[in-house]
Amino acid sequence: MFTEYLRPESVEEAFRTLQELGENARLVGGGTDLIVHPPADVTTLVDLSHTGLGRIDADDTGFHIGASTTLTDVLDYPPFADIWSGVLPAMLSQVASPLHRNAASIGGHLARGRLSDVVPVLLAIDAKISFYDGGHHQLPLTEFYSTRKNRTRLIVTEVHLDRDFASAAFRKFARTTYDLAILNAACAVRVEDDAVSWARVVVGERPTLAVELSEASSVLVGRSLDTETIGRTANKAMQTVEVRSDPRASAGYRRHLTEVLVRRCLTEVAGEKVYA
């Protein structure tokens, strides 16, 4: 039961509060996850809304999205329609309901990791994440998830997106429009001289954390993005993805969906090939 609500004025102050209160405290970004799944042992909420993390900035290196920025604010930011084939707003328009997007923060989705359509897309487009754990750090999102297992003891501060010339697409399968994905996928591709020079194939809701399927990504590199290559890549994704069963879907069904969604993502990308 929540008995205390704190609103620190800086990230450093928020982190000190977490350290002092230990497992009895949780950070609040949008609060949507805490409402649905309130931890039984948490008594204190630490609100990040006054720490200056709710903004989007742009410079020559790319875009900087503060962790407290809502999904709606990211969705409505006009420049995102022009990078990575507009995959970020296209994906965000499919996340839950408008009410959820108006409250949920992008940092909250990344800190949680699972049960998210946001994570696969940001992994695919090579996003970097900044966080504070007593010091300020920035890591590629892939490295963040592989090295930072206890994400309740750090504060996500920012997401960085490059201004890149690449094409990307996202697909998900869910029972209803507002439901959690049974499986989702995101693919990003760069083409030079009619051949793929860089690629990333990511599958999420397996139902574990989203992951790049590196063997599938490798199938694309050096080849023309044609129907045969797309088929080979989707088949390799299906063969190599690690999936599990849960009450919503069997492992076998998720494996089948992997082939379907990766093929659909790459077919969309092939129609847009963005050249470096």
C-alpha cells in the first residue's frame, strides 16, 4: 500500500531517495504500470515529473527524448515522421489506447523492458539510452538490457535517436486493438549500391524481452532486398527465435508469427529502400 508520495527536483535527488528507501520505493513516470500491477512491498512513490525529463530536443547529432516524455508527445512530434520511415509514430499509434499514451512515459516503457511495443522499434533503429545510477551513462539499448538486469535501481533519463538514412517497419499481432501483443517485430535496413549494407531484425513479446535475431539480420547483409532474400530472412528468424508458451499463445504459434511478421516488415521496407 502506498503511504508516501515524493516529488524530487532533480534526478540526483530522486536517486538518493531510491538508495535511502531501498525496495520500499518505486519511481513514477506515467504510473500506468503501477496502477495495474502495484507491488505489494512498495510504500513510497518517487515522482519524476519535476526533474526536467519531459522534453524533446534536436541537434546535429540527432534527437534527445527525455524519459518523462509521454508516448503521445513522441507520437505528435513532427520530425519523427521523417526519420526511419516514420516507424516511431507508426508504432506508437498502435500502443494501447489514447488514454494510456497520454500518461505512459517512454522511459517507463524502457525501464520495464517487457510488455512493450516501444522496445523492439528502438532496438531496431539502434537507439541509445542514458541513465543515472550515481553517475551519468549512455549505452546502446542492446547493451543496456544485457548488462543492467536490475533496472529498478537506476533512473532512465534520455533516449537518443540518430538522424539516419535507413528504412524501418513494425508489425504486431494482438487479439484486440488495445491488447498486449502476442508477438511483435521490427526491422531496419540500410541499402547501398542496391545491396543491404546494414540490417537489424528484432522480435519482442516472445513473451520475454525483445531481442535482435542476429543470424536473421546477417542473411540480409550483402544481398538485394528482394522476395527471395526476404523469405530466407523470415525463415531464419523463425528457426532461431527463442519463444515460450504462456496463457495467451503457444511457443509454436509464436514461432509461426515470427516468420509472418518479419516477412511483412521486410516487405514494407523493400518498398521504401532508403539509400545511404
